[in-house]
Amino acid sequence: MLLTIIKFLALALTLLVIIKSYLAYRQRQETFVMFLFWSVTWLAVIIIAFYPEVITAVLGQRRLGVGSFLGIALVFVYFVLYRVYVKADRIEKRMHEIVRQFALKDPALSKQGRVKSQLRRRTKKVK
Amino acid sequence: MRLAVVVPAHNEEKTIGDVIDGIPRRIDGISTINRIVINDASIDRTAARAKKAGALVLSHRINIGQGGAVLTGIKAARQLGNALVVTLDGDGQHDPDDIHALVDAHFRDKADLIIGSRFLSQTIETMPALKWYGNKIMNGITFTFSGKQVSDSQSGFRLIGERMLSVIDEFNMTGYEFCSEMIIGAKRHGLLISEVPIKTIYFDGRQGQNPLNGLNIFLRLFYRAVTG
């Protein structure tokens, strides 16, 4: 039962990713190489989900079992997640700073600043 | 002494005019009051309404969140030479008349960050239960990272003094976590934090903060604490 759910999930996610990647490629938001990369990667996920014995066949029973392979994969996924999070955070901060700089360059702000400083100078002269 | 009132606003066309109109024209000890609205990429007539009410309106081209809008407003206020900044929400949940209480407290206590606390006021009874518990959890999270116990860590109604303004460039969080970040930063710099009671007006259709947003804020504060 559990294996069937895993297979179904893997199939659904693979279809989703490949369709989204293909649409992005069609809309020129993604290169063909990227589309190919995601397709191959997710097809590999499907193969492992449906035929887990492939891992043993490729890597050998004694050298690396299915459990160890999944453990290493999990560590790798967490590392990728961390890298993506750090990069997204960095890009978000830069983007926010650009948005702020644009807002602060509004002529209304500099105009109000000029008027205030002129008023201050006049007040000082009167004193 | 010059004071700026900064109002972050995202799609607040129904309330922004009244909020700006409600800002006191005269406050004891204050020579000039600047009213600044940061229009955080609203798709309605927030900017036009605020401008009509007499505020200086600066617009973000894309929505970056309440904290980001407050930070832009504070930087604009500093650019205009203001020594004090009061921030309040644009959705009408704060009574602008309470600005008097915050300014009085600043002159009396010499605090660098004064938080308008909904929990110190009698009107707290009008706060929905889920929000009440959400705020309490956020107080706990803020205490964990700052070591400072405050009754209303998520209040957007605040007064920021000169010494706090001088370190404001260190802040860069843009969502609701900005409220906690400000308390953490003030404590780190050894600045004085105090609270005054404020009225709270709750009404149907108010957007506000999702009470379940606490986990997201906790993760962001944790990430910030780890990475510096």
C-alpha cells in the first residue's frame, strides 16, 4: 500500500515538474538544457520509485544498500535546500533595496526636503 | 524637534484618508510634523487618497511587506531631517490621537523605542481570541531572541527616537518579523525600550497579520540570528 502511494506520488510530481518545465521552456523562461536536466532527473526518480532494485544492481549490495542511498540523497536534498534558501534570501534583500531606492528617489521627497531647508534658512536669517 | 508619522499602506483606500486626517496638527514639544505614507504597491486608490489628505506619498513598485514599507518611511523621514518617527498602521486599527501619549512618554522616559501596547489598554477585550493567543506566542518568540519582555511585540504603533534612528540601517527584514527585529536590535545596542497603552479598533474585514504566521517569523528570526 505504502509503495503504491510512493509510486503514485512520484509519478504525479514528475509529470507536474516536466509539464511546468516544458511550459517554461515554451515561454522562453527556461533554456532547453534546463528542461532536459529536469526531465532526466525526474525520470531517474521515477525509475528508482518503480524499480528500487536498480540501486542495488548499479551500486552493488555490499557497497551501498537502498537505505544508505536514500540517506545520502536526503542529506544532498537538504544541502540543495539550504543553498536555494540562502540565495533566495540574498536576492530578496537586494530586490527590496532596489524597490526602496526607487521610492526614495521620488521627486516629491527631494522637493519637500528642499522646501524645508529653505524655510529653515529663512527662519535663521529672520532671527 | 521635528517628528515624522510614517504610515505603511497596502490597499487601504477605505481608511487611509481618515488615518492621515486623524494625525494631530500640533503636539507639545514638536515643531514640525511630516506625514509620510508608503504605498506598498497598492492596486487601489490608496496613493491618491493619501495624497489628497495631504501626506507625502512614496510608492514601492512591488509589494515588499509591512516591515519593508516602514523601513522606507523611516529612511525618508531621516532624509527630511526628522529626529523622531512614529509608525502606525494604515488600516485604521490605531487611533492617531495616541501619538500624543507616545511623544509624552518619549520626553518623560527618554526611551529610544516606545511601543504602543494594545495589551496594556482596556480595549484589548475587543481582540479576537485567535489573535490574542497569536500575539502572546509572538511575545515569547521575541523574548527568546531579545531577552526583553514586552506586552505587545507585534504592535505597529511605535515611536522611534534619535539613537534608534542612527542604527536603523542595520535592519533589513521586510515582513511582520520587522516588529520583533526592531526590539532585538534595540536590546543589542543597549537602547531603552518602554511601552504605553494605546486604543485598538477592531473591525470586520481587517487584513492584519495571520496568527499562524508565527512559525514563519520564528524561522526568519532564527536564520537571522544564525547568519547575522
